[in-house]
Amino acid sequence: MAVMKFGGTSVGTASAMRQAIAIIAGKRKTGVPLVVLSACSGITNKLIQIADAAGAGRLDEALQKADEVRKFHLALTGELVVSKALQQELAGKIDAYVTRLELLAKGIEIVGELTERSKDTFCSFGELLSTTVFAAAMAEQGVCCEWLDVRQVMITDDRFGFARPVEHLCQAKTDAIIRPRLQSGVIVVTQGYIGSTEAGKTTTLGRGGSDLSAALIGAWLHEDSIEIWTDVDGVMTCDPRLVPEARSIRVMTFSEAAELAYLGAKVLHPDTIAPAVKKNIPVYVLNSLHPESRGTLITDDPELLSGMSYGGLVKSIAVKKGQAIVNIRSNRMFGRHGFMSELFDVFERFAISVEMISTSEVSVSLTVEDALLSEPFIQEARTLGEVEIEHKVATVSIVGDNLRMSRGVAGRIFGSLRQVNLRMISQGASEINVGVVVEEKDVLAAVSALHHEFFPEDQCSGIFEKPAGS
């Protein structure tokens, strides 16, 4: 059967929750799915604001926002649930969660220190609240289900803020707790994003970790498929907010999807693909607002990929804004070894991840997240050579498995970008992407030009199709 994950916008309102419940009920006709939910849209951000306010000593602000979380979920319950008795029961559960949230805020304000461990606890309330309301509404509509605290199963290390599962413990817990419930015909409704250490301390898997939760549990159950339900028609040829003519991609390989995730595509969490690849479980990216649309299938299964070949080179164009170029020039690079090791040691010490790199005999250029750059890092980098920082740039990446064996693709890419100032060029080490760096003000022009080149209006067949409602 399937693991079905619903994102924040797919459970962010009463009408969205009703739609999700209808989708799950329809799936119930062919099996018993496991349901993984995110927090309602906007709630995790508000919980982080509460944590930050408490840590900064602004208790009144923290408590006001906590009350907003309470009122949001009470209003959601009032609109979604019919039974007055069930409304009262849910109101008690919501109040209990938010009261604990308020106590946590008061404790942080008294101590005067917000740690990553405390922040994980703050963030956990979003998923606990959304799943509590959702499971009760499902049951009221006659869908046999059971709410489960995923922290009983998702046992992680203690890297708070970016925890990773202890696989053998999670597998054992999944077999002992989740599998029997599903086998008895009960739909399990549980949380994404959060977990717990062996000592029982709440952790999170990082922002967007609900996708990862669903993929991990799907792999441990070895389910037939993993369904990621969001508010777009699967993976798109590019961000439709940049190019309204963007198309939905019917099918793509795991390597293409993983590359897009790391390069800035926001449909999937970057780590989601790994568990699915390990067990060769197909991943479907679907639209909860238009469940009739076919979405995107991500797989390496030759049978599922058969008949889906196409004559184009590119599957999608990804953009990552908020980047900076770090240019380092040093004569120490010329004809000597060890320089790059020293350079990357500096990046490691400051926990800065390099996105793209280009080198010559005496210089190296790297792209990093602009917000991570600091004066101490720059001063340390200057011990190795001259340092120049270019802010407000973006990476634009062209992705497709066919790139690795295609002639002339670079010419088409750079020909279409002839009116755009390219600050940096990189051929991806995976051989399925070509990346360029442009100023943020040129992103729209660059993406539009590339999309027009590789996805002309007359190519809307085969694996590409217009999204539902267009």
C-alpha cells in the first residue's frame, strides 16, 4: 500500500483537510495507507517566532503568538468538526498542547537562553496539533483511523535541528507499532518532521523534513509507493511563478529528482529520494487541490519508465536565490597541492556548505548561501589569498539525464542566455546538470530564455503536460 504525506497547504484550512480526507478515503478502497502530515501552513514559522521571542526576553509577544496558535486550531476545529462533544474534546487537547507551549516559552524567558534542543520542542507542536485535529475529523467522517505519536517510532540521534534516524531502532519500532495497526485495517495518522532521541527528547529532521519522514517510514514498511501531496501538479519544468507556461513533468528518474531537490526545486526535500532509491519505491508528487491530475512519477523502474522517453534534453530548470560568490585568488595555488584542502577546511570550520565551484590555476570561485557569510569567515579566508564577495546572485541549473550524452546542449544553453550577464559557469559533477550564476535581478530573464529554448510551445506532449486548471 502507500504512504501518503500531505504538506502544510494541503492541511492548512478546513476545506483543504476535507479534501485530504476524501483522497485518503478513496485510497482506502484499495488498501490501508499510512498518513503523514505537516503542520498547517504558517504554523511552524509562528512557532519559531515564539521561540525567538522567548529567547530574546519578549515574553508578552511569545504568549500572544501562542494564543494565536490556539485560536487558529480552535477555529479550524469549529469549522471542520460537526459534533459538539468532539469539538469540546479537541478544544481540551489543543489547550493542553498550547499550555505546554506557553510554559516552555516562560521557561526559556526565565533562563534567557534558547538552545537547538528547546527550539525542536517548540517546533514539534505544529505537527502534533494538525494531526490531532485531522485524525478526529477523519474518524467523525467514518474513516477508521488511529492517531500515533511518531516519536515512538522515529528514534534519532541528538543532532537537534537536523536529527537523523537510528535505522535499526526505527525499523524495529515500525514493525512492532505501525505494521500491526495497518495489517488490522486501521489507517495510521502520524506526524512528519519530528522524532525523539532514545532518552525521549524531541528532535526535528530539519525544515521540510516531513517528506523525509514519509520516505523513511515507507522504506521501513517497504510499501508499494510514497505519495507526496502538495499544492502543485508534481514537479514542474520550472517555477511557475517565474514562467507561467511551466509544464508538469509526468515521469523522471531518481537522479534527476535528487539533483533538482539539491539545486533549489521546492517540491521535494533534498533527502527524500534516498530512502526510496534504497528500496526502489516509486515516489508520486501529486496535487491535493486537483487530485485528478496525474502529477509526477519518480522512479528508476525500467517498466514504469518505458514508453516515457522523449526527444528533448532537459527535464527541468531549478533556481536557488540568496546566494553569494566567494572569489579567492592566490599564487599559492600555482603548481602546488594542498591549497584546496586548506580552503575547504575553512568552510568546514564555519559550517558553510559550498553549492557550486569553478577553478583556475590561481583562483577559485564558489557559491554559498549569502546569509551564512560572516566577517570572521572572510578574515579567515583572507589568510589564504585575496577575497572578493559578490552578493545578490542566484544559481540557475539545467537538469536532465540526457545531458550526459548529448552534443550541442552547452551551445543551446549559452546561446539562449546571450543577453544575460553570467557571473560563473559550472558543469555538474553528476553530468546531468549544467549550472550558471546570474545576478538576482536577471533570474527572470535567464529562466524565461532557457524555458523558451528547451520547452517550446509545440512541445506539450509525452512526459510534459499543462498543469490542471491552466
